Amino acid sequence: VVCSAPPMIMISTARSQGKRKDTSLNIEETGSFVVHITDEMTVEQINKTAAPIDRTLNELERTQLTCVKSEVVPVPGVEQAKIRMECKLNQIVTLGDAQEGSDLIIGEVVMYHIDEAVYFDDSKIDAQALAPVARLAGNDYAALGQSFTINRPTE
């Protein structure tokens, strides 16, 4: 989250040999995208969507995942994701050099889809039930470890 009013998130896509990723090109063309919180149950299927295939092909067809129509943006989401955020493009910032740089993509979240199994008290996410997975670098991912709470100082 990079802003809360309005809610905004950012992602980045790296270039390879001077070529922008399909993700970045598609976001620029459609002005929208959907961000999914991947969990331990779907990470292997989600990883299959990263295969270097022709831009005209649908990478979800290579998986056991299901496309679901978005409510606000024109691009679909993945039904199995416990959290889905429909976003409208705010801006794309090019970072680094043209060969190996990256695109920093900022989007305004215009619709949230949250599985009831991970949502409680009308505003909180149960991190253990969500079992989120983060992509690190290369082929590496990380699962949620121990979580804890530290109250912020009031003075």
C-alpha cells in the first residue's frame, strides 16, 4: 500500500534484454489490472503464469485456475485468489536504464474481493487463514512466518 486515500498499491516488472514484460504492456494498454494475494495452495499454479509465452496467448489456460469477470475494471481476475484487488492505472514510472531497468506501476484500488474465510470484524484479515506467499527473487518464494503485534506509541 502506497496511499490510503484513495487506496493505492504498487507493483514492479523488470525488463529483460531491453524488453518490457507483457504485464506492464497490458496494464499500459488497458489502464487497469488486478492484483492477487497468492496463498500456499495456489502458488504453484500462479507460478505457471510466469512462463515466457507469446503475448497473444492466455497463460491461465496453462493452469488449473479459473478466470472470473471483474466488477469494475475490464480485465479478469483469478477466482481462487482469497484476495483480489481491481485497480485503475495511476502511473507507470520507468526506473533504471532501458536494458535492465523496471517499470514501477501504481494503481488505485477500485474494488476489493476478500474471501469470507480470511475476513473478520468487518475490517481485519486473518493472516494465518490467508497463508500468503511472497515472491522474492528468481525462483524463490516465502510463506508467512510467525506473526506478532506491537502497539504503536501514543506519545
